[in-house]
Amino acid sequence: TQLLEQSPQFLSIQEGENLTVYCNSSSVFSSLQWYRQEPGEGPVLLVTVVTGGEVKKLKRLTFQFGDARKDSSLHITAAQPGDTGLYLCAGAENSGGYQKVTFGIGTKLQVIP
Amino acid sequence: GAGVSQSPSNKVTEKGKDVELRCDPISGHTALYWYRQSLGQGLEFLIYFQGNSAPDKSGLPSDRFSAERTGGSVSTLTIQRTQQEDSAVYLCASSLVRQGPDSPLHFGNGTRLTVT
């Protein structure tokens, strides 16, 4: 099983600040997914990146897949209190005919009004 | 409903008792996954179902854990002789069977299990 490391694990910032969350692995994934989880709920997919070097934007969120497809970053511009939550990266690999998805430990973000 | 449904949402049980956790996946999703989420541990893969068969059960932590799926739909995760270290949130997810980036996981809200 491939491992994903996320950093930082905890982040508390003021509203309006920018932040970046990192997701790193020593192995290559076929794609990398970012999820956001709120308390008492399951993770919800934000975006999937597939191609090395790919950049995707979702409003104030920018996702990048590393050229070697081993790492990814999530950048949030002008964070809002509604961005508070647990951000999880997940690497997908094709294993034995199905998509095996391995999750990082997550980054718990708190945006203070 | 249109989403993944899990029941119960909360379960408190005494050490040594058996528990059953249920998952109703999204209709038409043939792939079903169970994960466990413990504080500070992230999501830990338990088992994967394709239809009614489980080609990957490598994440089940011990023989006290078992799971089944019937009719290619509902799945039940059973934990026998529960231990305090089994306390966690158990998450179920479903997806379309095809491989590739357009098959994200759709999660339920989980079952929070507390073993006292």
C-alpha cells in the first residue's frame, strides 16, 4: 500500500489569509483526489487531478498535481470561515482490476472570522 | 435518498459484544468500500466489494471483523467481541465500477462506534 503524507496536520488562520496544504508520496498514483470533510459527515470530493503538472481551480481553491504525479498541493486564497474543515488527499491506483484509494491523514483547517 | 446511507449513526456498546453496521450504497454503484477513521489516524481501508464478492479484504484488522454484501446492494460490517480499540467512525463509500479518475468515492456520514 502506498502512503500519502499531508502537511500541515493542523492550521489555524485568520479570515482573508492565504494557505497551502501539501500531499506527498514516494510513489506514483494514477490520479489524486482531494476531499473535504465536515464534522459528523463523510468526505466530499472537491477535485481529481490526473495529468502531471495539471492545475485545477475551484473558485478560491487551486489544486496542482506534481510533474511526477507523486505530490499535490491545495492553495486557498482569501480563506473564509466556511472553508473550515478537514482536507484529505487520496491517491488512486489501479489494483487487481479496481480502483484502490489510499487516504492521507488530513489537514484540519480552522478559519477564524 | 440519492446518497449513501449508513445506520446506525451512533452506536455505544459494551466490550465483548457484537455489533453490525449497515451501508446502503447509491443505486447502480457496484463498488463498495469500508473505511475506518480514528482520531489522528486518517481513513484506514478495510474492505472492498465488487458486486457481492470482496476481492480485497486486506485491511480488515483481525478475524473479529467480517463483512458481507447481498444483492449487489446493502452491505453489513460485523465486529465480534468488540474491544475498546475498535472505537472509531466507520465510513462506507460507493462508486461506479469502472477504473479511472471519473469514479470518485461517495461517502455516507458514517457510524460512530464507542466501545465502553
